[in-house]
Amino acid sequence: MKGLCILGATGSIGANTLDVVARHPDKFRVVALTGNCRTQTLLQQCLAHRPDYAVLVEPKAAQELSRQLKAAGLATEVLVGPQALAEVAVLPEVDCVMAAIVGAAGLLPTLAAARAGKRILLANKEALVISGPIFMDSLRASNAELLPIDSEHNAIFQCLPANFRAGTKASSVRRILLTASGGPFLTTPLERLTEVTPEQAVAHPRWEMGKKISVDSATMMNKGLEVIEASLLFSLPPEQIQVVIHPQSVIHSLVDYVDGSVLAQLGNPDMRIPIAYGLAWPERIESGASALDLFEVACLDFQPPDFERFPCLKLAFEAARLGGTAPVVLNAANEVAVAAFLERRIPFTAIAELIERTLNAFPVSQVTDLDSVLAADSEARRLASELALNFG
Ligand code: NDP
Ligand code: MG
């Protein structure tokens, strides 16, 4: 039995993870579940999976959860606050940590799990994007396994040789082809993009996801973050990563080898597939996803990305080339801009503008340690928030 800690259990990836886990009660034991503030969702998950620990970051929500769990007669211990996330991630009875908190908030507990040598199932791409070399060094030092859950990176991992480990360089790879659906605004006339609403932006044509990543998919900043993520996981410069728009989301990414062979992983767009792969690796288990029907799919289309339509993707490629604090600033400004858009404080097209202005205001410096990451993150957030306030 593998002991599991699910960071961000109450979110979309968290719920999908518990769905797979529930299919294999003989293989996994839920040790800890965490959320930010959603008491009712975490309560229901605790009732179904009976973890030893449940964490909520918000004190009032944690108090309420504790009261309701006691009333239900459950022995689950409730912990509170951001430091409790890292505490449960490094428990000795935890073998495997699903990192599924959204945004930079997931960095410290995910890094703690890496340092403690846990198997990391990485959905929380922002944590890796901002801490880059520090994160990869921690993995190497503790010999921790990292399995990518992001569907594209999981696909690439599946297409690499069986002995490949994240953070090393696979030989004979010419480039990686990272597929992208193009999101809900792939064909919207450019002049209409200023008017699109949060509701339209989060209505992703292929995937059901949390709000932040859905907006990131609409701007294609999600693909930009994934370029940086891929460059770290597969030790490749951004020039060897090609983004391919593939609206059907059936091919989840491809590896182009020097002999001209191209390997791809296909499947229905269902996150339970990469999650099950990460949970059981190197074996395979049932995920609950339906079988791919190629006759129903019928056609697979591909097109190059348009940087005028998706300026965020261009900014991310630039940040990937610059390295150092550039990805930290890019991510922080994006988190602030997306939150401002979702709260209807800035228009959709201002997201890229705000990120570009924040990046231009910051000279790139080296990332030397975790403190330099956290300092760049909070400075960039401060500036981006100021820009959002005075936008227009
Ligand atoms: P959701 O918004 O659905 O869930 C986010 C989770 O993080 C929730 O459990 C939430 O708690 C928790 N959380 C939010 N803020 C904090 C905080 N400050 N401290 C601690 N916990 C916090 O997001 P998704 O599940 O969609 O995405 C999670 C991560 O996985 C993201 O990094 C995303 O990019 C990545 N990913 C997601 C995919 C998907 O299909 N959804 C696909 C590929 C990658 P609460 O519910 O209480 O607010
Ligand atoms: Mg992805």
C-alpha cells in the first residue's frame, strides 16, 4: 500500500486523483488531504477516504471542518495554516505526494516533499517554473522521483526511454512537440478579444479545469509555462520545444528523435489518465477514462501558434530564454493579472500587457537560492498589483 498526500485535494486535479484512488483500495492509502478554504468539499472527501490528517489554510474554515468531522465521529486530525501543508507532505507514512495546489502557493510544500525524497506527482507547474534549478537540485540530492502529471509532459515522459528520469537529458531527441488546444478564443476575431468575459474565458472547449488554468489556456500562458516546465524536466533549451496547436486534444504531445521517428501518446482528454500513470508507474492501472474511439475522432488538425493572438506565449518563450528571475516575474505577474481579470478589474487583453510591463520593469538576476525566488515573486506581485490598480 502506498501512502498518499494530496496537496490541493479540493481542486479539479485533487478530485480526479481521488477518483482514481477510489478504484484501487488495495493499492493506495490516503494519509493527508489539503485545501485552502473549501470546507464542505474537504469534509465530503474525508468522509469518503478517512485520511489521518486534513489541512485547511484558512483558520475559520479549518475550525468548521474540525467541528463537523468530530460530529461525524471521524478521527481525522485537522491542521491549519500554510506551514501545515509542508508538515503533512513530509510525514514518514507518506510515499507519494500529489502536488495539485494552484500557483506559487504550492512551492514550499512541494519543495519540502522533494527534499524529503517523496515521489512527486507534479501538476502544480507554477512551483517548478519559479524555482527551476533549485527544485531540480533538491530532487537529485534526495533521489526523489518526479512524475509529470501535466498531460503534455506526462505524454512526453511516456514517449521517452523507460530508464529516463526527470531532470536528465534523453539522448537522440531532436525536439519536443508540445500540443495545445488553442483554448476558447482560437478563432475569435482579434478585435473582439478586449470584450471577452471571465465566463467565456473559463469555458474550455476540451478540458474541465480550475479557473486559473482555464484562463491561462485562453491566453496560452498555460502553454508558455509548460514550455518552461518541459525545458526543466527534459533538460532542453526552449529552441528545441515546438508548440503545435491541435484543437482535438487527442495527441497529448510528441517526441521527435534524430532518426526521424516521432513518438506520440494519444488518449481522450481525461486527466485521470496521466494521474493513474503517475500513481502506478512503472505499472499501469485502470483510470476510469473511456477508450479512445479513433472513428469518432476522425480527423487530427495541426497549426503553428500565432504570437499576435497569443502574446503571453511569446512572453513566456522570452522568459524561458532569459532564465534567472524572468520566469518568476512572468508567473507572479500572470497570477496577479488573471485574478484581476476574473474579478473584472481589467480586460482580457490587459493580462499580457500587464505581464510585459512587469517584466520590463525588472532587470533579470540570477536565482541563487529560495530566498531570491521568494523576493522576486513578492516584488513582481507588488508591482503587477499596482499596475492592475492603475490600469487604463
Ligand atoms: P483548482 O483551482 O481546481 O484547485 C486548486 C487547489 O489548490 C484547491 O485544492 C485549492 O483549495 C488549493 N489552493 C488554492 N490556493 C491555495 C493556497 N493559497 N494555499 C493552499 N492551497 C490552495 O486548480 P486545478 O486542480 O485545475 O489545478 C491545480 C494545478 O494543477 C495548477 O497548477 C494547474 O496548472 C495544474 N494542472 C491542472 C490541470 C487540470 O486539468 N485541472 C491540468 C494540468 C495541470 P480550495 O479548493 O479550498 O480553494
Ligand atoms: Mg497541460
